[in-house]
Amino acid sequence: MQETKDTSTQDVHVSIKSNKRYFLRRKINPYIFISPFFILYAVFGLYPLIMGMVHATHLREDFVGFDNFRNVIQDQRFWTSIQNAFMYTMGSVFIILPIALIVALMLFKDRVDRFRGFLSTVIFTPVITSVIVAGIVFRFILGTHGGVLNTALMGLRITDSPIRFLADPRWAIPSLVIMGSWRFFGLNSIYFLAGLQGIPKELREAARIDGATPFQEFARITLPLLKPIMTFIVFFAITGSFGLFGEVFTLIGPGNTGARDSMLFPVLYLYIRMFRDGRMNEAAVIGFVVAVILLAITCIQRYLMREKE
């Protein structure tokens, strides 16, 4: 009888332990599944952020506070890079995005419904093209002597002498916008096309029944309903403009910044200060200052879009 009680007690203890292990696994397993994200974030996000701040506030091994920030803010070349980024942003927003919207509207037509998938693939191809290949091709297209674009312009008698696209400071940003238009209008067109396909057909049909012209339909229905996707595209256009590096690096050569720094951008300047000049501390500061500028622009953009709603 005593043995039966002991066996029963042991079974109860085993059951309790099993339940404890079960509930413990239920609590721990979710954290195990999400741990890879936090590990990767700590290694590639948090650690570089902390080390960047350490480098930004030190010179060699001495703590210098905000002296490195003062040096960067007083650096005229840094503000030249910011100015170039703003100019390229204007080109992206007012040239590349309208082209992408026009292409998306053309793809959205019912008459191209059968070929929409093929055409979308074609216009998306430049996005997956290597930036190195794109830079080499556009260096040949925009070349002063024998360049495809100059040959065409002179053949059509639009200009009598070749335009120095990559050497004249006045043509530096337009040259990058030309390259950017080819590379990114396809991606933005796909974004716009997705937004257009999300607009209910009933709204367009109701507008047509009420006698709205195509322009009125676009201005009062299509464009307002594209606001969320347009906000997303503009945000990435701004961040992409400030992060421009590969296009300049391959178009005019490693370490070059164009005549009078006309193709100097923040990330390229960060690269120059760190790897060519050996000023890692100031390079870290440039990264932080650019991040603050982008944060301010994003907040302003969100505020303006909220005001319009």
C-alpha cells in the first residue's frame, strides 16, 4: 500500500515538472524565434551606432566632446555636398517621379492590359542592373568627345559644340538626374501602378457618369488617393539622394568629386574623409549630421502631408 502511494506521489511530481517545462518552453520559445532579429540588430545596428558616437566624440584616444561636430559644421565642402544632395532631390521629385507617374498611367490603360506584365518587367530591368555597368554605359553616353548624347545633339544641330556633361559644374547634377531617371523611373512606376490598381473602379465610374473629364478624374480622384504611395516614394527619393554614392563613384571615377565639387555628395564625402584623408572621427560626425538632417526632413514631410489631409 505504501509503495502505491509513493508511486502515485512520484507520478504527481513528474507531472508537475513536465507541466513546468511545458509552460517554460511556451514562454521561452517566442523569444528564441525572434532572437535572430535582435542579435543582428545589436551587431549591425546598435554596436555601429555606439562606436560611431565614440569616434565622433574622440580624437585618436582623447575625448574632445563636440569639437569634431564643430569642425564638420564649419567645413564648406560638407555643406557643398548637402547642397548637391538637395539639388538632386529636386531633380528626383520634379523630374523622375512625374516621368514614373506618366509611365504608370500608360501601363494602367485597359488597352495594354495583355502586355502589362511584360512591359512592367522591361521598365523594371534598369533597377536590377549593376550600378557599375550603368556608370560605365552612361560615361560613354555623356562623354564630351564621341559621347552618344553629344553626337545626337550635334547631329540634330541643337548645339554646335559638345557639352561637357561630366566636366562642366552646370551640367553635373543634370547628368546624374539623367542617369537616375533611367535607373529608377521603372521602380517608381511599379510603385505608382500598384497604387493605381488599389483605387476602386467604382469611384472612376461614378465620376465618368457625373460627367467628369479625364483631367478632373485624375486631379480629384486619382491624385488624392495616390497620396500615401507618393509620400512613400518621395521619402525614398530624399534618402536615396543623400545616400548617392555608387553612381558618382562609377561615373567620374573613384575619389573624384567633379569640377568645383559639383558631384560631391554626403556619403561620398564621408568615404573621402575616412578612407582617403584618414579622418575617421569626422567621417562618423558626417554620418550623424546627415541622419539628423534626414530625420528633420522626414518630420517636415509628415507634418505637411498631415496638414493636407
